[in-house]
Amino acid sequence: MSKKKLTREQKAFKAKRKAEWMTIFINGKQKQVRRPATIDGFDAETFIENNADDIWLLQEGSYEQLEARAIRAQNMDDELPF
């Protein structure tokens, strides 16, 4: 017996659902959960960490990231050979 082919609408629905939901295992059972939000393939926090400027981070109150950037910059300055 051959499988029935999906219509265009069914294929679109399947692709949309696959992009929006993912299957995980909890206590040995499969559960459907929403995928985490991503920007250009990165999670939102990583994207912001890599692309936000200091003024935006200050306005948003992301003092931890500002402090981490300052420490990294200080370590980079310490490693210069001259």
C-alpha cells in the first residue's frame, strides 16, 4: 500500500509547526515545547552580547554584560607584547 501524498497546505502547516515546536524528553516521555527565540541562528542573549553597543546596554540596565566587557578589554590590554 502506498502512502498518501500531502497537499501544499498540509506541507506548509507541517513546516511551520516544525519550525515553531520541538520534541524533548521529560521523565522518559516525549513532550512538545516551543523552540527558544533566535536571531540569525543565535539565542537572543548571545546575539545581544555580541552586537549591542555600550550605550544600549547601559540604557537597558545590562550592567553585568558591561562589566564583563570591561574585564575582557582589560585582559586584552594586559596581553599586548609591547
